Amino acid sequence: MQKVKIGFDLGGTNMGCALVSQEGNILYENETETLANESANNILNRIKFLINNSLDNAKKNNYQVEFIGIGCPGLLDTKKGIIKFSPNIPNFKDFYISKLIEDEFNIKVKIDNDVRVAAIGEFLFGAGKGYSNIICITIGTGIGGGIILNSKLQRGPTESIGEIGHMTLKEDGPLCGCGNYGCLESLASSTAIIREIDNAIKENKSEILKSLVEKGEKKGSHMLVKAIEKR
Ligand SMILES: [Zn+2]
């Protein structure tokens, strides 16, 4: 029986779950919307649903799932398996996610910051393969950073090394999910880009963006690329 692991990406907008081989190949994946404004219980049920689908697929293919790893946004206590505070999923406050998933499936669960696990992934299997010092920057609902020095993931005393999204760049900038104003994330994440697209259309600043939205294009950085190409 082939031993596999479940890798789970819990994002502020979407969540995804994959069966992964020892070599880092994805054998099966499924995803759904996070709908982060809903109750913690509803979000947890969606997480369980995706894991269940993956376990069904594992059973069908005779894979043995030996571990579930969850990449979570925000500040965590990775030893206790708690999401302490997550600006993009505010209802997961002091949330014992590891224990809840472990109790449901009876499989060992470990959580870590989503960007840190992305950094480890790139370091082992992706763009950072073969290097010993890398910085991995992720731009999505928020902006995060993971740092590997001398082949070792850096955490820092409060497990917040690499949280570049919350550097203040503009003191009178927009309110950020963390409560401060003008963080990098509040200015340049995909959430911020969508807000700026909406503002530009509302204030009649861009005919091109307006027509792209009317055509049903998905708002985000890809839309900006298209708008620039059309100029
Ligand atoms: Zn912030």
C-alpha cells in the first residue's frame, strides 16, 4: 500500500486539499470557496468535506494516508495546533483546528503558517530547489513571506518572521485586516487590487476596466494585465 500525505491549503478566499506522494507529486486534489464571513463551524465543515473527498479517493486507489498537514493564514501556535488570530478568517480566533480535525479522522494533524509551508514546498520541490537561502513571497487575499536561511526555515520567537504583508508603507493608507493602516497587504494584495478596480470604475477613471467587468471577466491582477495590454 502506497503511503501518502494530505496537504491542505486554507486560504482567505479558497481552500484546497491534495493527496501527495512521498516524492511531492499531487495524486488528487479538490477545492472550494472558504466563505470566510460564515461561522467557524461552517468553514470547518467545508474543510472536513474536502478531506473526506480526499480520503475516499485514497481508499479507492489503495493509498494509506498517514498525515494531514494544514497551511493556515495568520498567527498560530503550531505546537498546540491553534489558529490564534487570522485577519482574513476572523471567526477562527483561538481555534483548536488540529484537535478538531484529528478527532474527526483519527489521523495525525500538523498546522503551520501557509506561507511558511509554501516556502518549504518551493525549497524542496519547486523554484527554490538546490538553493540554501530563499525568500518565498505569496500574493493572494493577503501578502506573506517565508524565509529559509542555511536550509532552515526561520520562525522567530513569536513565529512571525517573514510577515512582510503588515509592514506599514503608508500611514494614512487603507485599513488592513490586522487593524493597522497602510500595510503592504492593504495596498497591493489581490483584495486591494479588486478594491482599486471597483473604485476606478465607480469614479469613471477607466473605460477599459469597466468594459472588462461588463464582459464578466474575473476581477484581479490578471484583469489589470489585460487592461494594460489593451491600452
Ligand atoms: Zn496589516
